[in-house]
Amino acid sequence: GDVTQIDLPKNVQSGLKEAAAILDRVEGIKFVYFDERDVVRHPLVQKIVTAYDRYQPQPQQHAHPSSEPEP
């Protein structure tokens, strides 16, 4: 699996991450983690992976209600 491709809500534990935590010290089981240096595709794909790794979403700004009340 790919822990960078988990789309669960922030308060929901990933089964993949949980399995890695539980099985981390079991003899015979190994986990391999890759980063952008391991991407051997087109250089543009590597730039995209790096951009996503660096991206920190900003808090959503809510639209301000108009100052005039609606009829």
C-alpha cells in the first residue's frame, strides 16, 4: 500500500498505518518506505510528487455574508 494515498478523514485511523504499527516488530515482516528520490518516472512526475509532499493546505476561508440583509 501507499500511506501517502490515504483519503480517510483525519480522525479515522488508516488500516495500513495500524498494520504497520502492529507488525513492525514481527520477525520476517518488513516495511519499505519510499520518497521522491525513488520515483523513476518522467522528471515531471517527480516534481509533482515533491510538490504534493511540500504542500500544506491552508484553512478554508468562509465567504463573508453581504453587509446588506436580504429582503
